[in-house]
Amino acid sequence: MKLTAVIFCALFAAAPNASAYFDGSISGVTGPHGYRGSNVNLMIGAGGLVLEPTWASYTSNSLDSIYKTYALRLARETELATFGVQAGYTPVSNLYSNKFAGADITLSLTPGKGGKARLAGPGSKVARHGGEGVTRIDIGASGKQTKHEYDGATKLKTTQNEYSLFAGAKVLAVGLSASYTGYDYGSENTAPLINPVPSHAFVYGASPNSSVNVRVDLPGALMVTPFVGYTGTKYRHGVKDSDAYLAGAFLDFNMLAANVSWQLFDNGNSKYSFITAGAGLKF
């Protein structure tokens, strides 16, 4: 608790005055073999401070249980940069649990031309509407450590470190973003069970080595923003590399928003489709 208080004070002291805002969304994903997932994401901001609680659940025939993940991110926003810290955990279910913590920084190379959300990284939203003029560019980095545990006859643990570099740009009405995520492992006695890979719409019980993601938000008609994306991931322990292809659309009705997407996951042996749909409210 003392460490949390110190981090909070260091990040958020002397925050500038600004109007309050709220951005919340709920989404669900369905996939093969009984896969079902739910996500609730909230963003509450005031005076340059941002609070982002999230909740997610996952289940499928192979998972054989319902797993829930709770997380909280705290961030300090200025026109030039966003600094954030996060922590969360997955409570024990079917003997498995995890806990994680991390930090991130995003810099805007074109300060003053953005909205509240960044174009890439933890501070980004589903559709990148922020930005004025011809070009906006955001770059950043993040790190996270996750400890996976399996409490069977013998407690098994795996420590996973995750490092990401990301960038986003908006040129006219086109949004571009890309990220690279690398992993290393300390103690490694059990395979991660709930292990989200950035930009995957689902959880995959494997140990990634690295992941690359690119995404393009295209100009659309009226209030519709279509988008496409690709994620390539390499894994440890002989698990085949995977490719994931994304296509979808974001609908903006001012205070209300909705999105739907389809992701094709190819793990080298089989191809699986995942459908995600969600809605949100912002003011």
C-alpha cells in the first residue's frame, strides 16, 4: 500500500485543471469449441488524471472453467505525454491463477493535435478519432511482469516479463498503428493458461516469444470507420507460430459507439474464427 501511494503521488502531483470525461464500453467475443469472453472497460478522467478499471472473463470447452481477470490502470495525461501504471490479477479457478503489474509511457510528437485517447499503446481506444491537421504521431513503450501459478499437489510458478514498443499516426483520415512485444521468462515450471497476446481477441494457453501487430483504420462513410489488422506471434516449447487477421468497423454516434470485428486465427494446424461485438458510452 505504501509503494502504491508513493507511485500515485509521483505520477499525479500538480496535475493541470481540465474538464471531467467518461468513456466506457462492454464487449463480448465468441469462438470455436465453446469459447466465450466478456470485457468491461472504463476510462474516467479529470484534471489530467485517468482511472481505468477493467474486468474480463474467459471460458471454453478446453479451459473447463470460467476465469476472471480484474485490473486497474492509473495514468497522468498532459498534451505531450501519458504516464501510466497498472496492476491486476486472475483469482484461482481450477487451480490456476495469475497476478501482474506494469508501467507505460506514450509521447506525442505533435502535442496539441490529439484528443484524450492516444493512437497506440495502453491509452488508445478502439477507434483512433483524435487529431487535427494533416498528421499526428504518438510513440511509446510499456513493460509488464506476470506471475502464473498452478496450485496442484505441488505449487508450480512461471514468471513472464513482457516489453512492448508501439507507435501510431493519423494522416488525414487514415489511422496507422504498429507494435512489437518481446518476452522473457524467469522461473518457468508451468505453462501460462490465461495469457492474452496484444491484439488477440481471445486468450491462448501458450508461452509467446514475440509478437508483431499492425493495424489500419480506414476512412469510412458517415459515422462508420472500418479497420483491418494483422498479428504474427512466435512461441516457445515447440508451439507453432500463429497468424491472426482482423477486420471490423467502428460506429460513432457521438455519445454512443459500437463496434464489430472478425478475427481469423491460424496456428499452423487449424484456422479458427472469433467474432467480437461491443458498445460504449462517452461524455
